[in-house]
Amino acid sequence: MLKHAPCAYCGNAELPRTRGHVFPRAIYPDTLPQAKRVTVPECDGCKSLWEDAEPHFRNILLTIWNPDVAPTDSRAQKLWRSFDQKDGYRRARELAGLFRAATVEGQSRTKIYPAEDEKFNLVLRRIVRGLSHHHGLATAVPDQFVQCEEMRYVVPPVFENEFSWHTIAQDFITYGFTALDDEKVKFVWLIRFSKHIVFIGRVRNASSDA
């Protein structure tokens, strides 16, 4: 059972452990009951590290989910309700502070660069670490060994073909990984949310000083 296994994130086998969701539960809409739930052993100590960051991650992800139409499903309803909670004003202020003016195809738009936000990136790195454990690549990958950023360019098909791909649900979450024969980088991950949001994650070798 998961609760008897070491924590996927730190390897601790002493603190109480529960079934931790690699992809935050809050980003799953009620319209996708068939979507896969990836879980790994998670200790209370690690869970506390990103407990506050997960709602922020959801808020950012939903804000950028569709550049033309805002989501109206259960996730959006939870987002708006969260602003009425005790910490709602703080969360709304944190989200609003990320908006930047931009020009897209000659039109004035507002953009968010999610991977530049530390709370968002904390959860993003957690996802890479959890998936690394789930797929038997590496367990207890230190947070500092993971680097994540937005994939701002189209991923060439020849590059994607090198990855082992997995789908949580179509047009919801798809991710893939590949191992590298490299002194510095051990694995590379591509994580796609919605149809257009792609992040790249790199897990470096423990022997690398980079």
C-alpha cells in the first residue's frame, strides 16, 4: 500500500504518508470523471510545502487555459468561490499581480508567464518529481535537481517522437518523457495542459554540478 512506501518526494519512511495526487485534484473538472488520477506516496512534511501553492497553481492554470474563452466548469466555480474565503483577497491579489501587457498578432492582450511564478513552479517541479517516481525513473528527486519553464516554441515532431507519451484525458493533460545520455541532464519532460500550454522540465544528474 502507498502509506507503507517511502515518500516519493523525499524518501522519508517515518512521517505519516498518504496517497498524494501528482496533478492537483483542483484542476480536474467534474466533466472528466474518467480522467486518470496519478498518485504516489506523499508524507505530511512534503505535502505542507505545496499545500498553499496548489490553489495558486489552479488559479493561474485556469486563467491561461483558453486564450479566447474562459472555462465555466466546476474548476472555474471553485476558483471564484475561493476568492470569498479568508485568504481570497490575497489569492486574487497574487493572481492579478501576474498580468502583463503584451501585443499578440498586432492586438493588445494581457499575458501571464506562469513558470516565472515561484509558487506555480514549485507545483510544476513537484509534478515532474512525482511523475519520475510513478514511472520508475527516479525516486526522491531533490527539488533543486528539477528545472521547469514554458515551452514557448512549437515542439518539432521529430523531437516529440523521442518521448514516451501518456494521456490523462484528451485535450486536458498529456505528458511525455525521455532519458538522455548526457552528463548534466538525466530526463526531459514535456507536460501539456489544455491544447496549447506546454512546459518543459529537466531532471539533472546527481553527479552534475550544473
